Amino acid sequence: MKKLQEVLRDWEAVIGLEVHTELTTLETKMFCDCKLSHDDEPNTNVCPVCLGMPGALPVPNKKAIESIVMAGLATNCEIQPRSYFYRKHYFYPDMSKNYQTTQGPVAFCMHGHLDLEVSGQGAKERPDSTVEKDAQGSYVAPIRILRIHMEEDAAKMVHVGGGEGRIGGASESLIDYNRCGTPLIELVTEPDLRTPEEARLFMEKLRQTFLTLGISDCSLEAGSMRCDGNVSIRRRGTTEFGTKTEMKNINSFKSLHDALEYEICRQAEVLEEGGIVYQETRHWEPSKRRTVVMRVKETADDYRMYPDPDLAPFDLSDEFVQSCRERVPELPDAKRDRYVQTHGLKRTDASQIAGDPAVARFFEEAITYAPKAVQTIANVVVNLVPATTAVTAAQVASLSSLLAEDAITFAQAREVLELVDGTNDDPQKVVDERGMRQSTDTNALAATVEEVLARCTDQVRQYKEGNKKVVGFLVGQCMKASRGTGNPKLFNQLLRQRLEE
């Protein structure tokens, strides 16, 4: 099978995403007062409404409506003043009503967009000239959002048992209805994505946005955020859509990229050999790195959708939408730009910090302790502080001040972080107690430099012959001679000055 970049020279991929996000930060389900939880004993958070008992009447969750309106505002959607809930009919054990309550042609949020900044290796996936690239090959891809609609999640099926001849290795399927009725928003893009990398970046940006809004924990591992990818291909220069296939329930950024990459290359191979691409739903198998057929794709007519007679039309007042607008916090792109403009951070560091609300809060607390070491704090937060650490913002600020003063090296900073993790110890105190503070006494360091140059005559000769790389070796010898107490930057500077004399 051809490689992706080779395929994309002749074929253009047309990709659309359907992103499902559970509103996990709410307390109750979408249409009843049952507790929202997936970790309790099975079937303990249920009632006649979420079990679909005859005569039970649903009541919409106002906080869930607020959440979807905030999601729409954050993704530049038009908020619709009137929309309806529909019944989407299908028979499956995880939906006891035999229909799913969802929205019809007009959703709460319509016609939005997100702009993707694509750079580095990912930008090379798009070899065509339909986007304007800068000198580094980076470009901005505007991705239209068709709609964001509200629906309820299905129950959870658990397959257990086993034995010879059992399908999938299980002999029984159990159903936990605790999840049934969980508020779920589905965002549907237009088919504007052209590469697997663009699809991955879109998912990442959407996750960052929803986390910042605080409407979901967006856990791909736990399934509270999952994605279906639709993809077709067409010859470059043509505009007619090809036959699409759909990858269901992709639960990681890497799987999304890899599944789309495989499917694009598979479809190209089928068409180039004179075959036919069928409209079907496929499953991504990460272990075998391939997609396999699940079923033939249903059409909209199969669902027999019509307005839910138990739910009145939903009217959103201007006051309600404005109250939601006022609750939308500073979004990741705006926060990134503020970090760059106000604090002078590198754009990559600013993006990484702004993309995670917890990290952004930690960073902003840390810079209140050491406002003169902002860029060093950003470097420490991005490169040294893992997500599982228990260090405080004050400790990171103290450590960053040491780095900014060249009192310790980055390697020593990593060691100090490990020492203070989970304690109330001040990194400054730890550095002094362990004799880790580096000397910046130029006279003392110059004496060490003279000593090292006197005994490393071979490296001195190599430097004078043009091998400048030996300075690294000489810095190491100086650090060894000073027992790690000398500042390596100053050693490097002094060595070069002395060698050029």
C-alpha cells in the first residue's frame, strides 16, 4: 500500500467529523433527575424516564441547554431562537425506548467555524496549493461547523463470559442503564478537512475549548469524548464527492489520524485497481493498524425521525443567550495571544499552556510569585512539570528564579523538582543545603578554565584547527574540575574567549 504523502499527490481526501461529547460536569441526566455517574453500581441511577417506561414524561435539563449554547458561542455558531427535539428510531438493547431523543434539521447551534494552524511535519500532508502557506510551510485551515445538537447517550453494554465458538469471546451481554440519558452534544463539521493531521488538530482544539468552558471532562479514554470520522477521496482538480466510509467511536488523537490515513490509502488502492468503494461503517483496529467492515451505512430514512410529541418546541430568549455569552471564559486562542503579547512567551509554549485550563491556572499563579521570571516559568511548566506532579506554583516560581539567575542548570532543576515533589520545601533551601548552587565568580571560574586548558592540549589544538565542537568536551572537564559548582554558560563563554586569544 502506498504512503499517505504519495497518495495525496494524486488524490484529495474529503474528511468530515462527528464529535460526541458527554456533559459530564452536570449533576443530573438530560430529561430526568437521575444522578449523572458512570462509576456507581450498575442500574442504580435509573428511573421510568431514562428507562423509557410507558407514560413517563421527559423534562429538559436547563443547565445542559446552557452548556450547548456556550459550546456554540465558543465555536462561532449561530444560536437558533427556536429548535425541536426529535425521535430517532432504532432497535438496539442499549436504548430501551427503541428511539433516541435528539434534534432535527434545526439544532440549538448552527453554522460555526474553527481555524486550525497547521505547521511542521503535519503541514507536509497537504501538498496542494489550495491553501496559502508561509515561508515555513505552515498554513491556516478554516473548518466550517454545520451544527451542534443535543441528544441523550445510550446505555453501556458489557460483554462477559466466553467459551469455544463464542462470538467475540463473550457468552453474555449485560446492560448498565446508568449512562442512558446522559446529556450528549454532537458537533458535525462540514467536509472541509483535507488531511488526517487537520482532523487530529481539530479534535485537539475542540477538546481544549470544551475543557476551558468546563462543560465536560473530555476524557477520550473513558469515552466521554469520542469521534466518528467520515472520509472519501477524489482525483485532484475534481469537485465531485466520492463514496464515503465512516470510522466509528475513535477514542484517541493518534487513532483518529492513523485510521484516516489507512482508509485514505486503502480507498486509493481500491480505485486504482478498478474496484469500488462502498458506503459502509468501518472499525479501526489499532493492534493490526487497519480498518474492517462493521455494517452497511444506514440512511436518514431508516431512522423514521419526527418531532417528539412529549417535548414542546424550545425557544431561547435573547436574555438567555446573553447570559450564556457572559459565562464564556477567555478561550485558548485568545489566552495564547495574550501570553505572547503580554509576557513575550514563545508561541509554541503559549499554545501548550493556554490549551489546558488547569495548566494555565497553575502558570498564572506561579508568575504572581516571580513576575521577573515569566519566560523561565513557562519553560519549566512546559518541559519539567509532569501532569502527575504535586509541586506547587510557589515551588515552580522559586525554582524558575534559580534558573533565571543561572544558579542551577536545567538538569539540576529536574533533580530539585523530584526532591520537593509532595513536600512544602523551598527549592532555594534545597539547593543551598545540598551545595548545588553554581558559582558565577568569574575569577574563580577563569582559574578552572586555565587548569583545564593546560592539561587538555590535544583539544586546544583541535579547536585551533577548526573543530569548535571540542568546546563541549572542555566545558564538561571544567564542570568536573569544579565538582559541578561552576556555571556551564560562563565556562563556555570563558573557554571561547581564552581559545580565541
